[in-house]
Amino acid sequence: MKTFEEKWTAWLDDQLSGRELSEFEASLPDKAAAQAEKAGAKKLGELLKRELSARPVKNEEFFNHQLREKIVRESGEQSRERARRGPTSSWWTIPRLLWAGTGSLAVFLVCMVLVMRQERPPEESQYLTQILNARVDPVVSPNATVSIFEVKQDHATVLWTEGLQSLPADYAAK
């Protein structure tokens, strides 16, 4: 079943007929006012069709040419607008980057000097010893070799022995 709005639209478009038309016209409270509104709607529809219809383009190339001209004009206005504003530059230009890098390096060096001044040179460890009498008795171990590696900066001494069966009695470490 159609709603009143659907019947009203069909009546304005003259699509109702027969029994449906007579029932709808009987349901209208003021038929004369409805007829006047129908006539006004038809006049408005004709006016819109006449005034808002698309004009046929006779020369397609001319139409395309006009569109291209308009695009060029609009893009030209935009480029002139950019030219008036001046060249856009980012904040990070090459000279600014160089100055920022130099400044960062200077701050780093200052911090490093301050930290290095506060750090005291380490004292000699109580565990640091010096190996004395590093010799092997050839009678006890004929093929034995002893090598001593001392690294001052790491405060370490390495005693490397090969082929030693036992430590000699006169071996001493102080």
C-alpha cells in the first residue's frame, strides 16, 4: 500500500488512474488548493527543464581548449602566489646543520673534559704482584718454558708455563 506522499507524487506526475485517482482526490481536504499546487509544480518543473538544461556543445575542441586555458590560468595564479611569498626554505638548511653539528660536538667535548677531570687515576691494586726468580730448573723439568706477560695499563701479569711438572722450591712471588 502506498503512503500519502507516494500517492501525492504520482498524482502530481499524472500517474494515478481509475479507482486509485478517484480515491485519492476524495481524500484531499481542499481539492481546489491541491489543483492550484499541482499547476504551480508543473510550471516550476517546466521552468527548471528550460533554464537548467545542459546546452549542447557544438565544437568539442573549442570546449577542451577552454578547459585547458582555465587550468593554465589557475595554475599560473598559484605559481604567482608562490613567487610573491618567496622561496620556501626548511629550517634545516646546510649552514644551520653545520652549526648545529659543530655546537653539539663542542658540548660533547666540554662534557667529556669535565667527566675526565672528576675521575681520579686508579691506585695500584693490592693484588698486583711482580714475579721474581722466573726460572725453571732444567733437571726437574728439562722441556719447561716460562713466559711472563705484563700489561701495565690493565694491571695484569700473566705467567705462562709449558711442560712444567712441578713448581721449583725456590720459585717466589712477592
